[in-house]
Amino acid sequence: MSQSQQTQNLTLVQAVRDGLYTEMQADDRVVVMGEDVGKNGGVFRATEGLWDEFGDDRVIDTPLAESGIAGTAIGMATMGMRPVAEMQFSGFMYPAFDQIVSHAARLRNRSRGRFTCPLVVRAPYGGGIRAPEHHSESKEAFYTHESGLKVVIPSTPYDTKGLLISAIRDPDPVIFLEPKLIYRAFRGDVPEGDYEIPIGEASVRREGTDISVYTYGAMTRPTLDAAENLDEEGISVEVVDLRTVSPMDKETVVESFKKTGRAAVVHEAPKTAGLGAEITATIQEEALLYQEAPVERIAGYDVPYPLYALEDYYLPSVARVEEGIRDAVEF
């Protein structure tokens, strides 16, 4: 951000809209497409006002057909456009999974570099809003497993806009997962106009010396709250917000762990084969001799995402994060 840029106080979902507007205004190749993204402005109003500004040709209401949305966007991308395809909820992406992993992710390799797929697939993601089935799961591991895809999960309005602009400008497909629990939970300063945050760089949100806690998306806030509470117990917690889960910023992960010797990972996705396992393996491979305790994984449970009565129990709470951190520190 340049010193001359003015800032706005935005929610995370407003930062999404601002990032889309900024790129659509700057680049005629950028189009937005998805279910109800036009006149209605999207189910969460992330595209509100864009249809009025840019019209039918660039803000495209699609049929309720996720495979068709993704396939059409891939075709646009291969022909030089910069489509941003919205899936109304991340749990609705499964019909589009084949298009994303079999075609978008493989196009550069399949064509030996003759073609790229500058596509962004946006989706509201994660739980906590009392939604019905298929609206709340956290399946980011599906996409991090696929070579050729980048996977971004922001946690602040500032990061959301900067990462979205970077994703739209990226020559390869990016899965952009927006934690809807914090769409309107708080506001933050967001520069007007153009700025980028590089994909693949984590942010150390809080310095500490006793334990490194790795997280991303909506779980960043309860992790920071837990770290602040544990200060009163004399436990110094470093919090690393990954921001991009693929490619993961392994250098920051490892350097933080070398400083503290203990680690915990917080994510709302199921524990088994979640990102916590990959972070733990990275620590074992790169910094084993610094390790003083087992890595704690504070995660969702290996069950279908529950309905309203059990939702708060399923999601990692501040108390559960604190408990996991204590277990690692007291080992």
C-alpha cells in the first residue's frame, strides 16, 4: 500500500466486493458469474451493485448448475478472459469437482504450458451460521491435494481484498474460500484502489516464545483470543495465520517452530487428513530436533457437519483452543 492511498472501514464481505470492483474496473477481461450474482447481488451480497455498474455481459447470472458454471469459466479462461466463478456455498462445489480437478488444475501440464487457466472459484465456506446441510463443511483439503490449484483462505478484510486481486491476476486457477462466519463479524481498514498480497505468504499475527499455533480463516479470531487469555497464565503464544493453504508457507511454519519448540494447529475441518496433519509432517521433516512436545491438532470431528444444536460443540472454541495449547506446553 502506498502512503497516498486512502483507507475504508470494511467488513470481510465488503472487501470481497471491493476487490472484484477494483479488478473489473481495471481489466475488461474480468467477469463475474454464478447463481444470483447479478441483480440480486449474491446470497451474501458479495456482488451487490456490480451488475448495475458493469451490466449483463460482465456480471452473469447462471443456471443452478455448478458443473456448468465451472466448465464455462474454464473455457473463458483458456480463451484469454479472467472469470471469477462464484459457487453459492462451498458445499455445492462437488458437482463442479470434476471440472476443477480434471481440467482447470491440469490444463497447464496437459498442454505443456501452451495454455493456462486464469480462473478464480470463489465460495462462502465453513460453519457457524446455523445453515442446513451442505452449507457449512470445510473441505479445503480436497483442493490442497490437487497439484495445479492454489487455495486461499483469508481472515481479515485487508487480506481478503489483496489476496483476491492477486488471485484474479494469477495465471493459474485459484480456489478462494471465504469464511462466512466472519463475513460481517468485524471491520478493518482496507485501502482504496489497487494492492496485492502475494499468494503463498503466511502472516505472523502475534509474536510468542512458548508455542506456535497455526491457523487460518475464521479460526484465526478464537486462536488470537485464546492466546491473549493465556498471557494471564504466563504462556506466550505465537499465532501464524497461513492465509494460503496451498502453496503453504513452509518457511514461516518451520522458522516459528524453531523459535518455540512446541506447536498446535487449529482448523474447523475434520481432524483426519486435515491441514493439521500436513503441518505436523512438515515440522517433523524440517525441525524434528527442535521439538519438545507432540503437535496438538485442535479441529472439527470426523463426522458429518452437525445441525444447529451441536454446531458450537463441533467448531473449535476459545476454550478448546486454550486446552490444546496447555496440553502442548505442559507436556
